[in-house]
Amino acid sequence: MNKTVSPDELVTEEDGPLYAPRKKVYPQSVSGRFRSIKWRLMAVCLGIYYLLPFVRWHRGLGAPDQAVLIDFPNHRFYFFFIELWPQEIYYFTGLLVLAAFALFLMNALGGRIWCGYLCPQTVWTDLFYAVERLVEGDRREQIKADAGPMTAKRASRRVLKHAIWLMIAWWTGGAWVLYFADAPTLVRDLATFQAPAIAYVWIAILTASTYLLAGYMREQVCVYMCPWPRIQAALTDEWALNVTYKYDRGEQRCSVKKAFDLRALGEKVGDCIDCNQCVAVCPTGIDIRDGAQLGCIQCGLCIDACDTVMTKVGRKTGLIGYDNDINIKHRIAGEAEVFKPVRARTVVYSALIVTVCAVMLYALMSRTLLDLNVLHDRNPVAVRLSDGAIRNGYTLRFLNKRGFDRVVAIDIDGPLDAKLHVIGADAVTPDRPMIILARDTTTELRVLVTAPFDEKAEKSVPIKFRITDIGLGEVASATDHFVLP
């Protein structure tokens, strides 16, 4: 008889539960080389994010002067001297590919560099932690306060902390919407409650998401929500440097006093004094001495904490550092350490990054600022006139990406003795139509092509429309077909 097994029985003690309830992490403040690097990168990243919308860039009369602007109403993206149109979406695809290869290269060189230093979740969580320590005290004070009763002093501190968090989150959401409109104007409109309703909606959404993700979910985002740790684990190799506890030096762990006694007896002991400072400073609450873990974002704070302790007890620093298992095995065997930053994986990633950059740069520098598209009439496709001639109709779409008006001439290569007539254009010459294209816009015109009937002509003949800027000499073309009825 088959026995029914309950879900609880499927989870063994060895495997552990599929999901563990969150235990609040109280990261302790720490100082050192990696903490300084994180502070500097945080200042740079936040400074760029909050201040970039206010940077000006002159583009000429009538063009927006905001350096970085996503202009949805006019279908433009501006980035300093670069102006992209919806038809050039492939540049954004190239940027995404470039970002992916950059992440792969970071992983091959130094593990989760992105997670530890540059990820927005890490940067804003770090900022929220700094506010929390400033208002409620460091690790010990917070643990002691949470274990005790709620007092007026504790409540006032908590209110102040959340007020600062909300202020940061609100400005984060506000800064985001500034990238979609002229920043000074939108700030004034927001302050006077004259901004579009959609701006307030997005500020509220981004304020709430920043407040929840950085203030409450924190390490849960890295452990459960973010896919990159799992992707990174599949992409890494044995030569990648990761934040590593060097167990060849650290084991056997024991206190300073016990280590002194054991060494006096001739026994081998490690440098780790089991002070747990590496655990206390970890923003995700893991123990780096347990080996590689999904929750380790490799921020390097445990390195600073361990180096500080090693310096105090008079031992060599670097017990925790960027290393790999290959070098640990080499040291155990008495062999020299080997580092391979240049290897097939990193060379391929670097080559791909350079290639993508070169292709995008070439496409950007060689792109034309004049474009033409043609659409053949569908009903009727062709018309036979009273004199026997054949007429086809087309819609031409001109794209002038320059910041000034220009005059272009239209030519055709197709049926013999074909004539071109532009409908509704004022400046039309009898032999070669010329029209004015407004600056930075798309213009549509309907044209008629008429050719004498030729019994020997093919049913469909290729026809090429070509436009030439009279002043600059820029040329654009598009091809369709001239058909018989």
C-alpha cells in the first residue's frame, strides 16, 4: 500500500526549508579601504543620478537644452551631442548588449563587482543603512533597542528615520521623472501643483518602491528576487577572484589566548580568532567563512573588518580577501600563487566589448541625417490614363534630422521617360521637383509617377527615388516598383 507523504516530510533536516522567514540584519559600521571605495562610488552614482537632469547642453534654436532627455512627445532621446530617433532603436539594443558583456567581464575578473559596488539596490540600501545608524545608533544600540520596550525616545528616532527615508525615496522618484521633461520647468510645476498628473503618479510609484526595497526588503532582493546571482554562478570559472575566507590560514579557529597556549604546546592553529566581525558587518548577514554563498554580494566590508581585527591582534592582514580556491590549494601544497586576469574568457569578453563599441561608434559617426521611405498605393495599384500612359501613386516620407530647414531635390530612376509630379507642394519645378523639409521633423508627400505605355515592358519595373540636399549634398534613397495595370 502506498503511503501518503505530507509536504513537511518531504523537507528533510539536511535540506532545510525552501523559504526561510526574514531575520532582521543589523550590519555594523566599518572603516577601511573597501568601505571608502563604496562611499566614493555611492557619491558619484547618486550625484550623477540626482544632478544630471539639470546639466545643460546647447543644441541650437528651438531644440531642448537639457543634456540628457527622453522626449516622448517629440519621439526623441537626447544625450549630450547625440540625438536618437525611434527608427534608431538599435543603438539601445547595442547598449544592452554592451552592458551584458561588461557584466560578464566584471564577473570573470572580480566576481560580483556590480552587486557589491554599483547596483542601485546596493547603493540605496547602503544610504538607508547610513541614515539608520546616524539616527538609531550602530549595531549594538539597534539590537538593544529592538529587544526593549517602545519608549518615547525610541519612537521619535524611528519617526525621524522613516521621515528621512521617505525624503530620499521621494527625491529619487522625483529625479527620475526629470529625465522626461525640462528639469527646472518640471520642478517649478511640481512645486506649484501644475505638473501633469502622470508625473505625480510615477513619483508616488518610485517613492514607494525605493522606500520598500531599500528600507525593508534589502538583502531579500539580492537573495530571492534578483536573477543575477544565479546567472553569475553559472558564468564564473575557477580563476575568477571572489571575496574569500582563506581557510588555509584561518583554520583552526580559536581565541588569541587559547592560540597562544596551543602554540606553546606545538599545535597548529589558524589566524582566525572567531570574533565574528566579518558576520557583524555583512549587509546580508552571511558568514563568509562558510564558503561561496548566494547571499554574498562581495562588497568587501568583511575584508575591512577582518583586516582591522588582524591589525589589532598583531597578525598579517588579508585573511579575507579577493582570492580563489586554486590559490588556496597552491598555498597548502607550498606552491606559489597564480593569478590569471588575462585568459581566454576575459580576452573574448574584452574583444566583444571593443567590437560592439566600434560598431556603434562607426554607425553613429557615419549615420545620415537625411532619410527617405516610400510606400506604394494599394488601391488602385496602377491607373491607365486616357492617352494610354500608366500612372502609379506613392507616399514619400522624408526625415530631416538636422536642426534647420533644407531644400531637397527629388529624382527617380525607373521606367523610360517617366515623369514625377508632387501633389500639394508649392516649390515644384517642371523637370526636377524641389521641396522644403522643416527642421527636425518628418514630412509626408504624395507623388505620382507617369510613364508612357510600352507593350514590351515588364509587368513590374524597379523604381528608385533619390533625394539630394541642394546645399549640403547629402543623399538618401528608397526603392519600390512601378507596375502595369
